[in-house]
Amino acid sequence: MPLTEGSKAPKFNLACDGDTKAKLSDYAGKKLVLYFYPKDDTPGCTTEALDFTAQIKNFDKANTSILGVSADTVAKHEKFKNKHNLKILLGSDEDHEVLNAYEVWVEKNMYGKKYMGIERATFLIDENGKIQKIWRKVKVKNHVAEVLEAAKTG
């Protein structure tokens, strides 16, 4: 059954930068912005991560944590964070387990060539582990402001 707003968020356990782990249960009692992005240090992904970093204090005020996820390694995440001074946590899903659970590991098409990749998507998960809002096929411009507004009002 496809994930929808109001669905229970799939559990996860991800290796993250800074030699840490992140599980859905770690965020009980807080909201979580779980955002999926294709690749570290590419233009759109960098802009999105910088935008989330710039708003981190406002997300904190809204009792909301941020976790970015891609299939990049933890080492690549650390390099990406250090290069751009990112303040958000980044999770590594090299085996695509969480990407599949959140239905963002999808067939893509570029110049007629089909391949599997990550659909840029964001899930706002409420304090009880339910999906409050889903954004699929995200366009980076103004996205973080929209997510922050939903976190504040939801």
C-alpha cells in the first residue's frame, strides 16, 4: 500500500555522519523533516542542504529535527558537510532499504536512458511517528520555507 499523509512512517536505522545513528524512535515527541536527495555536493542537493541549515534555528523553535538521506557513504556525507559547513544530520542508505520503504528509489529517465535513482522528496513526520505531509518531485527553490511553514502550523 503506498505511503500517504496520515500513514505510519516506516521505521529506519541509518548510519550518519559524526559516527552516529538515527532511528525513527529517536524522534518520538518531536517532528522530523526526513528529506531524500539524489547526491552529495551536486547543485540542487547543495542548495537544499544549505537552505535547511540556514533555517535550523527556526525548525528547532518548531520542535522539528532535520535528517537528510541519500545513498552516499557516511564518508561522503562528512566531506559534504565540512565543505559547506552544514549543520543538519545526514544519513547513509547505501543498500536502499529506507529509500525503498519511503518509495523514493524509483526509475528515472534522462535523455531516453532509464536508470534507478532517488526522487527528491520530503516527509514531515509528526511527534507520534505519522506522516503529516509529503512533498514528491521537489523543486528546491522555496521548498524549505514551505516545509518550515508546515512544521510550524502542523
